[in-house]
Amino acid sequence: MQKYTYTVKDANGKTLKGSVSADNREKVILALQNKGYLVLEVKEGTSGLFGGGGGSKTRKKGGKVPGHVLAFFAEQLSTLIAGGVPLVRAVSLLGEYASNPTLGYVLTQVAKDIAGGQSLHTALSHHPKTFSHIWLSLVQAGEVGGQLADTLMQVALYTKTQESMKSKIITAITYPAILTIASVGVLVYFILGIVPTFAQIFKDFNIDLPMITVIVLNVSGLLINNGILLIVLTVFLIVAFRFYIKTTDGKKRWHSFLLSMPIFGNFLKNIYYDRMLSTLSTLLKSGVTILNAILVLEESFDGNVIIQNALKHVRAEVAAGKSISESFRDTGVFPGLMTEMMLMGEESGKLPSIIATLSKFYSDNVDQFIARFSAVIDPILICGVGVLIGIIVASIFLPIFKLSQIGGN
């Protein structure tokens, strides 16, 4: 029997290291997963930080790679492996002909590690900026289950789904954002460029101005006379706010506010639920244990501590022996529909499929909101800007009309 050293995370998220003797690496991983651990690394013997002749020298880590590029890589690798191409040769080829330089460099390093005796999962884990916990867990499950090609195709599908959701959201907000910026530019030009010119004319004629004109002139004067102070104050408030939301209390309050916002709060919840459920379904279908799947979810949801803390609670209760539906319900964060559907999935033995159906439900909700938002926000912005410009124009022409009457008399 060969001796292996391992690095895992337990149910509480604590990193543990140890060694064990086994016939092969796959048996070590399976035994650790059966104990409820999330396996981070298993290496043969004790030589080198990365095992397999990797040595202890510092290695350069890969950077971020666009999701659609990673999805294409997963598809290509799956096709090559299914076609009988050896893993190290497949990764080497994809690295050599990768259109993305960062991915090309990473795959070159991964191929070297695999040639040195490491598994694909271990080789990918050296590049955490490129491959997420979800990627690593899915690849590891595929290796242990002997279905790496099929699992990689699931990884590609999952990555495409997530990228599609991001693309829809970006598309929905791009035009309103451009329209808003352009509108603000026009308003600033009117207030700082045109209004002051007429303000001097009105002052020279010394006439009584309508209230709307007085308000517009005061706003214009405030911006002109205190522009630098207002900019400095705005920058200070932004920096202070960003600093505050990085604190534990500030982050919790801010994320709670985002989820409770009128209209947009439910939209964000649907995005989070879709992402969480699609990830969980993919992990479970790939053979990842429930406990490990929830741990992966928890680590990937650092964008909202409310959801992350709820998942931490779920993981603790599942580790204590509770069902996943009961654990989700006890958090008080997730909707009743979700927990009831999970219960049905547990009772029918089709939990991954039920979770996938739930994910589709929340994904459809997101699509519907984006469609309605795109249809409504554009006319609202146009009308709003039109009203503001109309007020400015009226504030200028009302005194001019009054002057013309005085001149006529």
C-alpha cells in the first residue's frame, strides 16, 4: 500500500491535513468524502508541496479567464477525452492552441503537473483565480466516478448557463446606464453652461422672477460656487461607504438592504436562488456529496453574507443529521416553495432533478423581470429627463416672456 497525504475541509470549514495508506489515490478521496470532508488535495508520499515531483518552489498562479472561454475549454477537453486522447496530451494541445493567453499559460502548467503524476483536479487547484471551487469539485467528482468526460460537459453547460445569466443582466442595464449618463451630461450642460448666462441677463433687468426660475438659478449657483467642495464631499462619502460595507456589520446591513429593496430585492433574490440551485443541482448530479456541495456553495457565495450565513447554517444542520429541506427551511431565509420542493425531491429520490426544476423557475423569473424592466425603464428615463429639461427651459423662457411684455408696454 502507498502512503498519501491529504488536505481537506471539515463540516465547520476548518482546513485539516493528514496522511493515510491506501491502494490508490481514488480510494483515499472516496474515503475522505464518505467522512463528510471536502477534499482539497491528495498527493502521493510527502515530497514537494504539490506532489508528483512538483518540488517546493514557488509557482506563478494563473489569472482570471472569461467564463465563455472556460466553457469552451471544458467542451473541448470533454470531446478529446471521450475520443480516447490521453488527458495530458489533451490538456497540452488545448494549452498550445488556446486563444486566451492566460488560459494557455495555465493549461501549460496543468499539463506539466499531470505529466508529473498529479490528477486533473489537483493540477487545476494550483490556479484558484482561474478555476473556482465549483469547477474543482465537479472535476474531482468526475475523476473519482470515472466519468470525467461527461462531468466536463456538465461543467461546460453550467458555465454557459451562468454566463448567459450575466449577459442578460448586463444587456438589460447597459442601455439605461448609457441613457442616464447622457441625460446627466445634458442637464449639467444646461445648468452650468446656459442658465448662468441668462441669470446675468435677468439680474441686469432687475425683474421679479418666477419661483421655478429662482429655484433653478439657486441650484445652478450652488453647483458653480461650491462645485469642488461638492465633488470632494461626494468622493469622501463614497470612500467612507465602501470602507463601511467592508466591515462585518456594514457588509451584513448592506447585503440585507439589497435583498429587502422594493422591486429590485426580489430580483436579486431570484438571481441568487437560480445560481445557488443550478450549482447545487450540477454538483449533486456529478456525484458530489450533499455536505461537500453545500460547503462549495458557501465558499462561492461571498457576494452576499446573508445567503452565505444561511448556507453555513444549512451545512451545520446537515452535518448534524437533518434533511436538506428541513435545514433550508430552518434558516428563515429561503422561500417556502423552495423548501417544499426539496422535501418532495427527498421523498421521491429525485432531489437533483427537483432542484434543477426550481433553478429553471427562478431563472424564468429573472428573464421576465429583465423583459419588463427593459420595456418600462426606457420611457421612464426619457420622460423624467424630458420633464427636468422642460423645467429648466420654462425657468428661462418665463422671465424672457415677462421681459417682452414689459418692453411691449
